[in-house]
Amino acid sequence: MAKAFRQGALFGVLMLLSGGVQADEEALPRVASASLCADQYILALADPAQVTSLSKHATGPLSAQAEKAQRFTTNRGALEEFLAMETDLVILDTHDAPQLRRVLPEFGIQVYELPQLNRFEDIFSQIKTVGGLLGQGVRAEKLTAELAARLDALQTSASAPKPIISYFRPDGGGAGSGTFVNEVLQAAGYENLQVTLGYDGWQGIPMEELIMTPPPGGITSFFDTSPESARSRFSSHPFYRKLSREEALFAVAGKYWQIGRAHV
């Protein structure tokens, strides 16, 4: 029963960011996305009439709103596409497409770069920022208030002691302190083994140490979308197979991490 609650809480936290709040349509900036993360913000906040196009990944397996995205045109990230669609604003990730970011303003197109964020409060702040750029400030305020209330309810219902768990990627990497994954695990009522052992960032726990201090269970992500060669690197290890036999692994599809961008 406790395990079922924890898994439900984890999904509850991840699904906080996968929807939007409806608002009346009006004359608003025309926006396009040039990244998967930007797709999620636009789909959650923009009116359909505002969206000139989404990234080529918007309908793929790593998009949490792939079904909703199917109604929109997708782009290849080319300047001429944004010009032809009379786009006012292009949203993309920081460090993506440097040439595009440099050239777009020369044609009067505003560029907004989404940094990688690791805390809910920063994500909520960015929702409001993007909402303001889209002329959807009221919608963004409603969305963040709803998400904050739901997150608070999840954290309040998480009881001590916290189960210890670890996060695994196909390449053997993990998620320690300072990552969005760790933020989610804590909100869902888990204690992250990597943080307990003193690891930060996206590095994994060395296999020798993992075997010496094994967690009761683990969260796996991106095993559903990574190439077979990458999946086999970790999943073929006896330690992983043991956790699998014990049904101690809980799979979270990679698409649910995109706002915080957990590394593949």
C-alpha cells in the first residue's frame, strides 16, 4: 500500500507540469518553439491561434503533450520557416541553435531562451515569465497557483520515514543533489541514495559502491526511448537484473521530465 502511494505521488509530481489552463482567445503574439522543452510551455500556456509551429520533437515519444501537439505544424528549426509563418517570438533552450538565436532578432523576431531549472519555484517563476511574453499572464498565474497547491498537498501527505531509492539511466548515470530529478523524488516522499552518499549532478553511483550499499528500489527513466545499445550497458548488469526480478524498479517515461530536462 505504501509503495503504491509513493508511486502515485511520484507521478502526481511529474504530471503537475503537463497541462494548462484555458483562457479566452484574443490578439496575441504569434509564437513558435525550437525545442522540446519550449513545446511544453507553449502547449500549456498559449492559445492555439497563437502557435505558428512547434519543434520537430513535439509529437515524439519524449513529449508529454504529444497528442495535443498533433494539431499544430512542426518546424525544422530553420529561419525561413519562422519568417514564412510571421512569427513574433521563438522560444528555445539556452545554448541551442546559436546561429538561429543570433539571426532571428535581425529580422525582428524576439528570442527567449529557457535555462535548465532544477527547483519547482524556479519553474513556476519561468511559467509566469513565458506567460507574460505570450500575453497570457493571467493564465500563467492560475496555472502556477494550481500547481503549487497540488505540490504542497503531495508534500504534506508524504509521511516519514522516507523510503530510500535511486535513479537510473540506461548509460548507468543517475541524479544527485542539484538536479530536478532529486527535487521530484523529495517531493514524492523519497530519500535519494545518491544524495545520501554525497553525489551531485548527473553522475551515477560507481557500481562497486552501489553493490555495497544497495537501495531497496529504484526509478528508471529513458529506457523506453534509448537505443538498445545504450539500454544494454546497465540493464545487462546482475545488479539491475536482481532489482528487476524483485520488482523493485519503477519505470517513469522520459517524457515526464522535459520541463526540468533530466539528462538522457
